[in-house]
Amino acid sequence: MIYVNSLLFLPFDELKNIEVAAKMSQENSVAIHLRKGDDYMQSELMGKGLCTVDYYMKAIDYMRKHINNPHFYVFTDNPCWVKDNLPEFEYMLVDWNEVSGKRNFRDMQLMSCAKHNIIGNSTYSWWAAWLNANQDKIVVGPKRFFNPINSFFSTCDIMCEDWISL
């Protein structure tokens, strides 16, 4: 399936983002987004429905089985959570862009530059995967995107038909 996007980001003007985007284009890059900030973790509505460590490990294993020599890039609003909770695996932590403020779109933009995406149950990572222009991309997302408390939402309403649900 081919997606045509009319939304475009401003060009990168930060050297580190320019360098990493170029590197991502030269390898089998996989962007992994983990939404684990205090605003989500402490929320009754959101926190109890966040993707688990088990989901992320299954998604990483899926990518390893389907992509030759994947290079993982981790994007998160809580790097300490990632270091404390994800088992050891080789990745680059992208922690230099603003999580909030005028340039908070830079992580989304950089995630969209990866060849493949592992998304969390966050519309921020969903948009990064949607805006990824790689026609051969693999996108892995959670089977349960929304917290069951939000019974008026359905995962089938958000996951694209060619994305992998785990």
C-alpha cells in the first residue's frame, strides 16, 4: 500500500539530527518509541494501558527476524525508565531533542526518517510511523492501542491494515 502525505516537516537545522537522519538512511534503521513520562505513567486513564516491556521485546524480536542487521534508535520521554526496564540490547538513545516546547516535533520527524518503526500506544509515535515515507517499511504496533477504560476507541480504528499488531 502506498501512502501519500501532505504534511511536511521543516528541514532539520540541528547538526546532530542531520547526521543521525543521514545515518538512518544508510542502514536498516528501526525507530522505537516509548511513552513513559510522568504525565502518562501517573494517569489512571493512560498509565495502566501503556505498552509493556514484553510488547517491546516481542517487537524487537520481530524486527530482528524480518530485517537484516537492524539498527535500533530509542526515542522516549523517560530515558531512565528505558535503562531500568528494558533488557540489554544495542541501540542509540535519542535524548537531545526537546520533549516539550516549540521544537517538540523533532523526535517525531527523526523517527519518520527511520526505515522501520516500533510504535508505542501514543499518537505521537503513530504519526511518526504514518509519516515515514519508506514504501517497504515495517511498522509494529500494539494489539491493544487504547486503554480498555476508553471503551469508545477500538485498535482497528487506528492500526493500518499492513502494520503488524503484537
